[in-house]
Amino acid sequence: MNDLEEELKKVFIKASKLVEELPDGLKAAAFKIAVAKLLQTGSTELSSNIAKLDIETVKHQHLSNNSISDLDSLEIEANLKDFPKLYGLKKGQQILWMLIYCGEKGISELSTSEISRIAAKFKLDIPAKNVPALSETSFSKGYLALKNGKMRILQPGIEFLKAINKSE
């Protein structure tokens, strides 16, 4: 084995280790990025952190891009263990409930239009244009976070809904 083959072998092994814990759907793309970054910098030690950052970017983009198709194929069930029934809640509370539900299905952040689409799947009338107003109280109480136009539920919001369930 010559020096080039030996170096490539090291790069492939390092790239494999960087992507081994990722979901199968991400491994191929992340592996290509890791190999490219490792070869680009020429140092497997120095560039492994750069490759990890790029892999995280791909992972985030993959989850964001996949959320649309994931939403379309999302199984609908109006009950969550330890939480109140969806249909007995006010619309703002229903948004919190749907964020928890989607989080349990692997989709942790939703845009206003995605929330509206999920609501429609549950036969709820929550237009995207109304989501900000319906979520205002939840934001002010620290139940929700907003980043890059996507909402995610915070622990106080989860606890709030659990408390509603206990009071019923």
C-alpha cells in the first residue's frame, strides 16, 4: 500500500467514525462531507471538528427539509399519554399539544404553516395567519421558543399541559 492509499484509508476510517451515530438516511451525505473536509484540510485531527460542524449543518437541513414530507405522512392520533385530550383544549393550548405530539414523532420545530397543516390533519381550524396571535400568551409565559421562523415547545409548556391533564 502506498502513502496515498494509506492516507485515504485513514480519512475513510475517520469519516466513518464521525457519522456512525447518525440516522441511516443521513450517513451517506454526511460521509461525503466528512471525507471532503478531511481531504481538503489534509489533517485528520484538525479537520475532524470542521467535518463535525458540517455534518451537524447537514443534519439540521435534512430535518428541516424532511419535516414537510414527514408532516404529510404523520400518523394522527388525538391522545398523548400524560396530556389532556386535544379536542378539549383552547386553540393556543392545541398548538402546544401539537408541538409535543410532533416532537414525539421526531419533528421538534414547526413553522406557522406547518402548524396549520398539522391542525388540518386533526380537523382543527387554525389558519397559519392566526398562529402568531394564538401563540402570543405561550411565548410571553415562556412555553415556546422561536428560531428561524420555527416554533418549539419548552419544558414549562410541557409542564403546563401536563398540569391541565392532572386537573381534569
